[in-house]
Amino acid sequence: MAEYTPAAAGDDVKVTVPLFNRAPDERRKIRIHFVNLRDKAGGTPVLGVARRQQTSDIIRSLYAACGIFTEIDEIVIDPPASCINWSTRYPASVLAVGADPAVEDSSFPGGINLVPSPSQTDVIRIIRARPDFDANDIYLVYVTRLFQNPIPAPSLTAVLAASGAGGEALPDSWTAAGSVARSFAFLGVRTTNPLAEAHEMTHLTTNLRNDAGGHFHLGATVNTGPGNIDGRNLMQRFVLINNGNTADSRRLWDENFTNAALTPSTIPAQISAIRNSRFTRPL
């Protein structure tokens, strides 16, 4: 609704226009599952209540602006063996201490397709074996950290050089046909802010593959920092800003952008891509 008060004497003017038509209904819905791994069998889930609520609110507000209602639930599971005992396998690593549950990043052999790591695959197979699994839902898997892949061989002195990505999505356009990884993204709760969930799931829904890792990037090269425009987009490739002011990285745009430095050079309209993705269904 818009309201206008004339500068001269007169009644206020009010106009109400629906953002999304109802007949036929333009609104959509999408189902998201937070896969919350425990730190051990029967242990404590890594995703806490406060972050779960905060990130749920962020996702709902962002996707509501796209005319999409988000159904969000939580699946709590015990971790597979490959996701725990990091401090035992790497006793000298300050990164591994208390890191359970954690996974390695995916690999990218030959620069062709992302391949989930064995630990990621173990989690994915647990979820895909559930009777309620739906390949057209989105599954956001929560761990403490994602480690670089490959990681060093276990030894008393081995130290993991650094954490890997704070979060990683496995979109259709980046994975082989029939890959078990499709529909999944992984989040490291110790290395990301609550915008990361919306960012990673939007990699799945926009399904963009380009030289900038599927990100919204207008720089002259993929290594330059974000500019005044792309730095405010949820899908920028640098640090997401979550401070609630005008610099916040929460924008999605329904406009094609061009960057001749990228291949392909077109960054398609984000909202249209999201609304037309395989994950959306009629409300």
C-alpha cells in the first residue's frame, strides 16, 4: 500500500496494489530442511536454537519478496563415523579440536563437476535413504567446519592448514547428472554468519554456473573485491555483510546484468531464476 499526502489542502490518497496476483496465484512455495548433525551419537546438535530462528527469519523474508513461501523444518541425525573424531585423527590441529561434526569440501576433478567428499556423501546418503526424502526439496546440512580437500594424512604432527569454505552448495549445473549431491548444501556454523544459509540455498535455486563460482560479480576480474552494486547482493562472492543497514548483503534483483570479464557474460535475473527453479511449486 502507498499513501500520499498532498502539499496543499486535500485528503490523503491511498492506493493498494497486490505484489503477486491471486487469480491465477503467482505465489510459490519451497521446502527447506535443516539437517542438524549431532557432535556424536546421541550428542548435541551443532545448530543452536538462536541461529536456527535467525536464519529462518532471513530466508523467509528474502524469499517472501520473491513471492515464495518457505516451509522450514529440522532433521536431527547422528553423525556418520567419517564426520567425527577429528581431534583423535589430528591431535596437533587446533582447527580439529572440538570440530566434530565436520566434513571435507567437495573436489573438482578436471574443473568439470563438483564431487562431494566421502564425508559429505555419507551424510547425503543418510538423508536420501529416508522415506520422506524429496529430491525437489532443499537440504542444508549443518556441521562445525568444512575442511580443505585434500586434507593431510593423519599423523601426530599433522595440522590442517586452514578451514575450507564456510559453506558450499552443490547445484545441478555444477554436478554430474544423477549426482547424489544435488539438492544439498553444507554450512559450517563456526565459520559463517546467518546470511550464509540463504546464500548457499540460492546457489541451488538460481543454478548459475560462471567463472565467478556462480556468484553475482561485476568486477573486472574474479579476484577483485565487490563494488558498490554487487557488494550489496546476496550472491556476491566476498564476505557477506549482515549489519541491518544499507550496506547489508540481502538484495536479489530481477534484472539481467552483463560482465564481459565473465564466461558466460550474462548474470540472469535472479528472482525469475529462483521462481522458475525445480525447487518451487504452486502455493
